[in-house]
Amino acid sequence: MNLMIKSLEIEGVFAKPLKQIETNCGTVLQMLRNDSSSFNQFGEIYFSEIHPRMINAWKRHKQQAQNLTVPLGNIRLVIYDDRPTSSSCGKTIEYEIGRPENYKLIHIPPMLWYGFQEISGKVSIIANCPDKPHDPEEGESKPADSNQIPYQWEA
Amino acid sequence: MNLMIKSLEIEGVFAKPLKQIETNCGTVLQMLRNDSSSFNQFGEIYFSEIHPRMINAWKRHKQQAQNLTVPLGNIRLVIYDDRPTSSSCGKTIEYEIGRPENYKLIHIPPMLWYGFQEISGKVSIIANCPDKPHDPEEGESKPADSNQIPYQWEA
């Protein structure tokens, strides 16, 4: 972990500010390098569009860690920890991620519930570079209004 | 190489159609997985915005292979081969890459000249997942109007 990485309130989660480099052609947006202290291993890279104001929640992965950023638009990311052995069990954390003010990488280890809401009012794009490729067998979901997660999404 | 990968006219270059999966929240856009036949190794993932109609050319990498796609907008990618020992030495190839019709991965091995032009008329985003992280020492460039490359960009 280098000095750019802030430890935050949920065990194993971190946020790392990312560089936005202005060029004549447009902005170059860094995400993840194999020689970065925040890199573990490469599983996959894919993108998810999210329509204005939509909510995509809740998901949990048993084995896969997420490395997320938002190269277009802005989203709210919410993470909830119900891991019985975690020092932060019961905590919920919110991030705003996107451009230009909040361009950062969020690392989410396995076994945490998380979800998104689009907040720019335009289509946003989430980039995810998890440490293992997608496997439908290892993911779980709950509805956005599940009463098992103490968070109320904005309508 | 699987059946989805078309071999094209420049030695070592290939284009692979990528999946766009419609969901309630928006389109999920695949790019590259570590278990894909088109994957070699992970160096970095970053994004480059390109303003409407702009040209970003020419570049060449001595050691780094590029894996490019366009999750937002559309670009024209041009590749020129001047490798003396290549079976396609002297050839130029053009691709249109972007969404929704031309969502695909292009692999460019080292030592080929390449450049882009934005063609959607809006800001486009290029995602690049090269096999080595960026090293300013191993890249070279020529101006877009270099007479050493037999290609005329549209004004």
C-alpha cells in the first residue's frame, strides 16, 4: 500500500485517487498497472453502462475481488459489511466515483455486499478489473430494497 | 486463437468481436479475460478520451502489444506495417471500432505504427489493456502527416 491509498472504514476496502492526464486529444485516465502496489492479479476487464438514476444492487462475490472506477459520468457506490469476523461488521460506506472530481479506484474484497446508483443524470460507465474472471456460480444477489441491508437508496 | 478471431491482413494483428449484453441497468461490455485464447499477459488498463474528429497518430511501441476497444463512441484505427521481415511489410489496414455495430478487440503486436481518428462526432473513449505497463522509453511517434507512412487522414 502506498501513500496514495487511504484506508477507509471497511476492512479490506480501499480508495486510490487515479491520475487524469490532459492531452491535446482528450484526457488520459489511468486505472491499474501490474507494477502498482494496489494490484494483485488480473482476472478480467469489462464495462457496465448504467442509465441515469438507476440502481444496481445488491451483489456479493464469494471469491472475486473487484477493482472499480468510473471513466464516464458519476455513480454512488455503497458497500455493506456483514462478515461476522470483520472488525467493521455491520458498517456501511458510501463513495461517489466519477469525473472529474472523484476519479478513483475502489477495491472491494470478496464477501462484501455492494451496489451502485447513477448520479450524474446521464449514462455513466463503470469499469471493473476483478482478480478472477466472471463465474456465475460464485456471485449472489439481493433486491435493492432488501431489509437485510441497512441502506435506503434514493428513489 | 478461437473461431471468433479473424486473421486479417497484417501479420500478428487480429480483431475479435466482443459481446454486448443488454441488462435492465444498461449494456455490459466485455473486453478481455485471463482465460481467453486472445489473452497473453496483463500490463495495464487505462482509457483515452478523444475529442470529436481529432487525430492521434502515429505511435509505435518497441516491446508493448496493445489490446484496444472502444466502449463509448466510434473511432477509425489505422495500422501500418514497415517491419522488414514481415509478410505484410508495406501494408496499411483500417478498422472502425465502437458501438454498437463495431464493438471488437484489436490486438496490435509491437513494432507496428498505428493511429486513431474520432469518427462519431462526439467524445469517444478508447480502452487499452497492453501486455506491459506504460514506459515512455519504449514508445516512438511520428507526426500524423509524416510522409514516411502512406496514409492520408481526413481533415
